[in-house]
Amino acid sequence: MDIIPAIDIIEGKCVRLTEGDYAQKTIYNEHPLEVAKAFEDAGIQRLHLVDLDGAKAGKVTNWKVLEDIAAGTNLIIDFGGGIKSDEDLLIVLNSGAKMATIGSLAVKQPAIFEAWLTKYGKERFLLGADVKGEKIAIGGWLETTEENIFDFIKANIQKGVQQLFCTDISKDGKLEGPSIELYTKIIHQFPELYFIASGGVSAMEDIHALRAIGCKGVIVGKAIYEGRIKINELC
């Protein structure tokens, strides 16, 4: 199982939110490259980089952070937040991201996302599904839709999506454990999917539990920054 640390960016700084609330923000490091290098030095290979300013504004904003980390490390980076246009997408891919993380656009403008999969290659995209009560949430978690997570996954697998991560917003940043029940249902229903769990990981025991149910990867954030999981434990 891939362990994928997360770096969330607001105003160029490494932060974490609680339950996706921009008012509940904690700044952990003003230099995200330092954090990324520490992950790489510990043996981590992948990085989940999130432009929270971009997600809120609907336009890629912190691409310079991506550029710095891509130039300063050999990490396999997926980058998301505010990718709404071909211009945004090309900025991300040209700034060093291996994959563009797409969430809201796949919900609101599925035809554009499908066209991107064909034009740029399915392997260049990581689909993010943020949920509240099994309903898809979009816009940096600020809006909950009526679309069911299972219908969403099925439709996008049919379009060729290969990798997907799911975040239960009610768990995110609260260190209360991941949504094992929800993720188990998803894995059983879509065994061919490279499924990555996200949200709520509080200790190595949570990572072991996610591995046991068949997750292919797990995104870990606040538990690292709060010292509940040591970086050298992840490899």
C-alpha cells in the first residue's frame, strides 16, 4: 500500500484544516519544500499537494510551490485545487505534477473531464471524491451535492479513471479514525479501482486497518504534523 503524505497550501504555507473549514486553519510550516524534502529523506515516494487557495478561488493559485517541490525533490506529486480550465491543467502538468487531481470539475463539467482523460492520458489524473454522508462535496468542501459516491465512481470508471481517493469530510483533520465502513463498501463494489483512503488517519493502527480492507493507498496529513505518526514509521 502506498503511503502518501499530504501538504495543504494556503498563501504558500503548509497548513491543515479541520472538517474542510477555512476558519479552522493551523499553519505547520512556512516552507513546504522543507516538509517535502523530509518526506523524501524518510523514503516516501509520493506526495499529495493541495492548493486550498485555488480550490476556494476556482483557479490554480499556488503553482509556484508545486514547481519548487518538483524541482527540489524526486517525489511523484499529484496536485489539485482550482483546476478548472485547460490553462490551469497545463500549468499543473508543466510545473512538475505527475498527476492532476480533479474533484469539482468532474462533478460539474463531466464532459470536460472526460475530454481531458482522452487528450492528456488517463494516467495523468487522480480523481478526488470528497463526501458528506455518502454525497459528493465540491468547491473546497464548501458545497454538498445530491450525487451519490457510488454512482459517481461507477460513471468515472466507465470513462477510464484508474486512481481515485475518497475523503470523508466529517472525519478529516479530526484524528478520530478513517471511514472504514464506507471504504470497505467502495472496495467491494469496485475491486478493479486503485482506491486511496483519505481523512481521519490518527495512528499507524489506522493505516494497518486500511491495508487490511484492501486500500491501495492512504493519504496521511494531520497525524504526521501533530506527531501522532513519525515519518520514519511510514516506510
